[in-house]
Amino acid sequence: MKLRKALLYFMIIYLLIGFGFAVYGQIIANPNDPPPMPVWAPGLSLSRRLMSLFLYFLPSVLLWPIFLPPTIYHAIKNALL
């Protein structure tokens, strides 16, 4: 029972830190910044498209189990079995 309570506290703290970081990012955002440009935008060169693919897309796809908290990963894994 103590383990479940500790995992619940861990998940709550993890989510609060993420929410706090998101709120902080919105507070410091400059409203005059241009909106982000998607990878498929016509003005990007091929090298910038490949750089964004290798730097952002592939690591997030390959390393998603590391980015998720272990409790959520095991819940998804057990639900799919």
C-alpha cells in the first residue's frame, strides 16, 4: 500500500512540475514572436527539414518509453496485454 501511495505522489508531483513549466513558458512568451513554422512549410530548405526530423521527430518516436513515467508505461503495457 505504501508503494501505491508513493507512486501516486510521484505522479502528482511529476504532473505539477510539467504544468508549472508550461505556465512559466506562457508567461515569458513574447506575443510579438512569429508563429512556429511547420516542417512542411514551403520556405524551408531540405537540410532544415532533415535536421528537424533527426533532432526532434526520431528521438521522440524511438525514446518514448523513457520520456513517459514508468507507472504510465506499465499501465499502458498491461492494458494492451
